[in-house]
Amino acid sequence: MIYPEVNLDEWIERHKLLVVNYHCPKCQNDFPTNVPVLLKDSAGLQSKIHECGRDFSKVVLVPRTGSAKRLWKQIFGENEGER
């Protein structure tokens, strides 16, 4: 996972993302998904990795390439990846 140094608002607009709040079941604190992340075929937002560890963070992704969009449609249905 790559953490690009980009403007959060521009990243959200470019990839049509939504910041969501993640409630950690371990520490009971809330963390917004406001850290831009980039994977091979997907872009998204991650919550802060806090003292509970990586397993207790949330990542919201959207496909960003044609092949990823086709794969997501096969797995999740026709409307996934289109907002």
C-alpha cells in the first residue's frame, strides 16, 4: 500500500470517495477514513493506524483501472465502482 502525499479534498474528488467514521471494536474510539492510499488497481482512504494495530483500521477502496472495474463488477454486481 502506498500513502501518496496529496491534498485530501482533491483525492476525494478525483476518486469520488467518501470519508466514513470507523468505530474500533477493541478500543471503542472512532477514526475517520482520511488517509489517502493507493494500491495497484485501487485508490481509497484509510483510517489512522492507532495503538490497536493495523488489523483494527479500515480501508475504503474504489477501482481505478478498467480491468479492476470489470473485476469488481463481476464480484460485486453491475453498479459497484460507479458513483
